[in-house]
Amino acid sequence: MFDTAKAQAFVDSYGAASSANDPVKIPSHYAEPFASFSLGHIGGFATQEEARARMVPWMKRFQEFGLGKMHLADSKLVPVSDVFCLCHLTFEIQPTDGKEPFRFTNVYGLRQDERGQRFEFAVSDNEVAALVARYPTFMEG
């Protein structure tokens, strides 16, 4: 049986790492390999080391655009099997440029088994769409 309390603690840990903009703790929640899907683009990381290396410039971009204040605002866990759950995670960003705060929901696939817990994939269409709608050049460079 899928342990939703354990999964929620994992999600909360990921939310805390995201709020702290921690390039070590965020990828520690990812499987090896980890897949990401966003608006038709397929990406990901083969290892957590690769994820950490790619997180630093990604997080720097958030800082450059004044988007460093992010927190996990809500989560909904939907077990799919005894070992897998879809996690709908809603983040809120509070821009420092005076623009209104905004939210987006990403969906993560959480595996829970004898090896522990890890996100195997994320679908971040809403995140990228929200960022580009407010900051058209966010994905450039």
C-alpha cells in the first residue's frame, strides 16, 4: 500500500529545498535518470550530479529575474499503484519587481519502494508558460 504520509513528508522536503534555492537538496529528490517534460520539450538528467550542475544556472536565472522567493503553496497526492503516486505541486512565486505573485502546478511522478522515494519525472508546462507569460525572455540564453 502506498504510504501517503511518507510521500507528503518527501514532498514537503522538496518544497523546502525549492524555497531555499538549494542546488544540492533539490536534485537529491530526483531518480537517476530523471525525465522532464515541458511544452513538448523532453529533457532530464542522467545523474544527480548532472542535475546539480544544471540547477545552478537555472536558479541563477530566477534570481536575475527577481523570482527568488518561491514556496510550495499546495500539494495533492494521487496514488496510481502500491508504489507510485502522481504529485500535483503548486508553487507560488513572489516577484521582487513589484509584479503580482503567481502560481503554477507541476506534476511529479513519485516512486516509493525498497530503495526509498524519488521523483522519476516532472511535467512543468504550467511553470514555463507562467514564467514566459510574465517574463518573455526568461527561457532565452
